Amino acid sequence: MTENGSGRLLEVADVVSGYGEMEILHGVTLHVDRGEIVSLIGPNGAGKSTVIKTIFGLVPAWSGQVVFDGEPITALPPEQIVRRGISYVPQVENIFPSLTVEENLEMGAYLREDDFRPQMERIYQMFPEIADRRRTPAGKLSGGMRQMVAFGRAMMLEPQMLLLDEPSAGLAPLVVELIFETVVNINRQAGVTILMVEQNARKALEISHRGYVLVDGRNRVEGTGRELLANEEIGRLFLGG
Amino acid sequence: MANLVVSGIILGSIITLGAVGLTLLYGIVNFGNFAHGDMMTLGAYIALLMTATIFPALGLVDTPIGPLSFGWVMLVSFLPAMGVTGLAAIAADRLVYRRLRERRVRPIMLAIAALAVAFVMRSVIYILWGADFHFYSQGLRTTWKLPLGITLRPDQVVVLVVAWAMVVGLYTFLQRTKTGKALRALADNPDLARVSGIATERMITLTWFIGGAMAAAAGILLGIDSQVRPEMGWLMLLPLFAAVILGGIGNAYGALAGGLILGVVQQVSTAFMSPSYKPAVAFIIMILVLLVRPQGIFGGSKSS
């Protein structure tokens, strides 16, 4: 959100990618500035999750470039990207179910050589609900708490940026509310920049600084969260209004 | 009857030692290692090589400790036998399983490849040592007569202690150390383990070593309890799998209970039928569990 050039944290330029022979993204261009929450919305099958997976190196980019913090990361595998300060929270299976909450967080810190306890304590302070269940296997928790464990695991490396793949998917309405509040907290309190894909477009835009609408593997519209919410066409197509 | 329960617990402890390795491997490499029984045999024969040939050639002849039929040489032989078998398991992974893994073959292909590895290992043992059976020591096998008609050999106490020390050691490793937790994480959710920076191939190598070493120890203990022969491990394969399935495949705690239950049920069954039906008992247990509760008595650990 700063005015100078160093404000740009992630830059995705004309990225084409897909699975096997099938091209899913036909040229996606977007950027995320330091401190922002940016949402990627759009209809099912538009390739929203593929954008995040391509940024994180889980799906190889066929062409185009991904630049993070001034360095190209396009051809790097996830285990390298994670070391550079991007963490990824998958949509499903984003915890280790038979490991306890605490062990899940420890695994998030697997690459750390230094003492990760202070960061773990900060995460427990941010998510007091899971702090009371440190010794519970994560798979035994409710959907909302599992999501917090997933966020916590991803934050153990103190990333600059979090990639969230549909964090509210499959959760009860009340819990969805809580998850979005949590995303805002992570962004404000921990100062983590966030790029998230969301099906729940209206809620996502309400908490986002900016958003992109992705249709058929291309980004169609860009704007601030408020602009997109006010856009009639988008409202009709994706916001159920 | 009490005697059969006691001998069942001893057999069950040996099964448990094999089964925890088998179930750990299943969780990490995702296929049933049909060579697990023959890894036990290999371990038993390497220990035989140490006690009967290599140590005597170095002038170290085993002298029994107290009422035991063996001494320090036997106990020290565990280490090379476990190490070599662990390395053999890694070698099998490099030569066979990893190549198949890289081609993304289905788990059933890997299991059948393991069966082939099992045949190769057993054939090599036949070639090198022949089909006869061997004893680790010529020492007298003392027997203690305890109340309730229980007879116990001092050797069997050692079998029990060694088996449980290793099982407890493995569980402590899995529960307390960073690497142990990473192994469990990998078994739980391989994709998430990868994005957390856990090096999958290194963990697989480590798991083969642990599985091989534990199997070797189980094989030696089986040899101490009965005798060393080429089919000893192969005949254990059915009880091993039955124990793992009974406890819920991939569930390390389940394998522990499954192994003990298998051992006791197999031994107690000899009160009602010929001991040659022991493998059938394991088979019946396995079928019953698969029909009634396929996720095992402790439920599955793989679902999220």
C-alpha cells in the first residue's frame, strides 16, 4: 500500500499454465502490493486455484513470469519458494490429521533451524481456540479450527505472503464469518500480505483491498474491493445479487 | 492354557516388532511390503553368520550368560544384522521400488515387485546356507517351571525384553523427535509434507532402514525362540499382515495390539487343533477383520 516501487511484492505477468496437455490459464497478469489483501474471484472452472498453484510452483508455468520480492521464482519448486517467504494453504487436506495441533505447527517450522517457539506463541495468541487444544489430533477438530491450524502451520516460517485457496470452502456460515475475520487479523496484526481465491466472492471482496475477476483462464476485471462490489455486471454474475 | 498365553505373548512380541515396521512402511511408501518376512530371515542369517563364523574366526566364541543359552556375542550380533538388513532394504528400494515409484505405477505393482524381492532374498539364503535349520547356540536350553503350568525359558525373557525395548524405542523416536514427527506427517499427508519442506525421498530411505533393521531384530528373536531356517520369515508374513490389518493398516499403535492378539490367538489355537493350522488361524482373523471391520479395530488413521 506504499506509494513507492518497493511496495510491489508479487508480480504475475502473462502466465500460461495447465495440467498435462490441458491449458487452463491463457495469460494471467496480476500483482499484489505489500500489506494488501487481494482476492481472486470468478466462476467455477475459471482456473482460480490454478493461479495460486502456479505461483507456488505446484503447477509449472508454460510461459510468462512470476516475480516475488524482486526475484523471479517462475521455475522454482515449492520447497524453494517456501524458503523465500511465501506459504500456501491448500483448500482441502491442509492439515496433518493424526498429528496434534502443536505437531502440525512444528511441521510448519520444519525448515527453521532457529528457535520457533516465539512464533508458535504468537500464533497461539492469534488463535486462542487452538491454543487450548495443543495436544489434540488436528483431525479431531471442527472445520473452523482445522482451518486455523492450517493457517498456523503456514505461518510458522513467518512468511511475507500467504496464498489461501478457498479458505471458507465447506464451512458453516458462522464459521465463514470467523475465518474472514481471521484473515483480516493475519493481515493487520502479523503484517502478512494475502492473495486468496474465494468462491464466497462478496465476503471476500468486503475484506479485500483489491480484487481480480478471472473468467476462462484470463483476468477480466480488476478493481478495488469496493469497486467490484459496486459493479453491476459482476454483481449479477458472481455475487448472487 | 496359561502356558499357551505366555508363549503367545512371546510370539506376539516378535510379530509386533515386524508389524510396526511393516505398517510404518505402508504409511510412507503406500504398499504392502511382501518382502518383510524375508527381511526377517535375512537378519536372522546374518546374525548366524556373525555368531557361527565371523566372531569365532576372530577368536570370540560365545559363552552363555547365566541361565541363557547364549552370551554377549549373540547380543552384539544384533547390530551388524540390523545394519546390513537395513542397508539391504535401502538397496531394494534404490534398485526396484524407486524406479517403479518414479514411473508412478500403482501400489499393487510395487507389492508384487516386493514379492519378487522376497523370492530373490530367500533363494540367495538357500544358495548360501542350504535348506537345513540351524540353532544359534549349542548351549543347553534351560526351562523354568512356573505356577499354573507355565514353562518359560530364560531365552524367552530376553526375547520379550529386546522386542519391547525396540518397539518402545521406535515409538519414542516417532513421538518425540523432529524426524520422527516428519515421518508421521509424511504418512498423514504427503502433499502438505512436501510444501512444508520435508524431503520425501530421504524420509523414504530412512523408513526402509528402520523397517529392515526392525525386521532383522524380529528375525533373530524368532531364531532364538525356535530355530533359524530359510522359510522362517516367509511363514511369518501372514501373521504380520493379519496383525497390521487387525490394528488398522498404517496405524502404528494398532500394529502393537494386533501383533499381541495374533500371537496369543495363534498359540491358544494349538490347544484345540494341530499346530500346523496356525497360519490358517492368522488367515481367518485377517478375513474376518476385512469383512467385519476393514478399517481395523482402532479405525483408520489415513482419513482426514
